[in-house]
Amino acid sequence: MAVWKVLDWALVLWQLFGFLKADSQGTQEPDGMLSPKDAAFPSTSLAATLGTTPAYRADSVTTELSYLSNCPSAGLCGKLPPVCMNCSLNWNCIYGKETLFNCTVKPGVQCVDENKMKQKTFQIAMICQFCWQLPPTEYRCKNTTKCKTVQCPRKHFIFNCTALEHVHCLGNRTFQKKMYCNWTGGYKWSTALALSITLGGFGADRFYLGQWKEGLGKLFSFGGLGIWTLIDVLLIGIGYVGPADGSLYI
């Protein structure tokens, strides 16, 4: 009986020893990987050794060079583009009147006065107005093809606009304007009208404008027995019917 108890205790100890051994192996790191205490992060000295530039420094250098390329070297300070200078806001200016503004060149920009003397601060004369108040000839807007030019009544759409490079103005140089849709897809009004007069009974005018459903309707109804044809000549002639994509005629 005592022998069986000894064997039983020996079996229990053997199983316990095997469990502890397996647990210790499971907590080890896999081959080829570092544990957190052994992992080492690359220092900035490595970048210096390899001759590379940290990402944040590369971005700052790129931004600086982007405006320096538009700034003439050793030119007149008053002729510098707006991107090359920082000007303080004159709160006493009157809208639409020419006013003097105190300006400072940006870092890296060199300019001179009329006497060929280098300057950092200078004055420029410009019209007191914000960039979004500029006349249409002094800003450029990005056209969109997601608006309809032929609508009744006509609707305004929001366009993203930017002041021209040589124009001085107050506030943000990028702004939004509400304007009518004015993009074109290459359709000619004269061609559409000629097709409507000559081949309108077969729907040629509607096919040309991209309105194939109406074109099929005119084709199989012989131009609505002539009535639809006459109506289309009138509507195309006054510009009420336009291209299906919503663009303007050329």
C-alpha cells in the first residue's frame, strides 16, 4: 500500500514539473524578435551618420524653398510678390482707397530700395480691400463640372478662388465665391441650331446634345409630327435647351 502512495506522489510531482517547464518556454520571445527590454529605438545620430534629414526638417525646407523660388533675388522690395513678404494690417484704411502698409520680407528673401541698399522692412501702397472683394480680373477660380449651366431660374454655385500671384490684398488669398456655372463641354450653339432646323425631325439635335432619350422619341414620332421639331428650334434658338451634361455652348 505504501508503494502505491509513493508512486502516486511521484506521478503528481512529475506532472507538476512538466507543466512548469512548458509555461517557462511559452513566455520566451520567438526566434528573431526582441523583447521590450532588449529592443532599441534608432537615435537621431543614425540619421546624421547616414546624411539624411529628419522628416519635419525636410518639410520645413521644402516649404521655405517653395516661396523662395517665386522671390527675385536683390530686386526692389516694393516689387516683390505678396508671397515673399508679411504685411501688418492697417486698421485705419478706407475701403477702395490706396493706403501704405508696413511690410517685412520673409526669411531668406533679399531685396533693396531705390538706392540699392538692402532692406528688411519697407512700405508698399495697395488698395484697401480683402481678397474676396477683388474684381474678377484679379483672381482665378477653379471650374467645376458638377453644376448645371442651363437652369430656370439660374442658380449660384460655390467656387474655390485664389488671388493672382502679383495682386496684393488683405486676408486669405484663397476664398470662396458664389457664381453662375460657366464651364463648357465643347458643344456649339450654331451646330445644335442647324441640326434642329435641318434634321430635327429625326432627333439629330437632341442626339448631338447628348439627350438620347428625347432623340429616340423624336426619331420614332417623326419629330412629334413636326410640332416637337418646331418647338425645339425655338428652344435651342433662345438657349433654353442645352447640352445634357449641363455645360455652356461655345
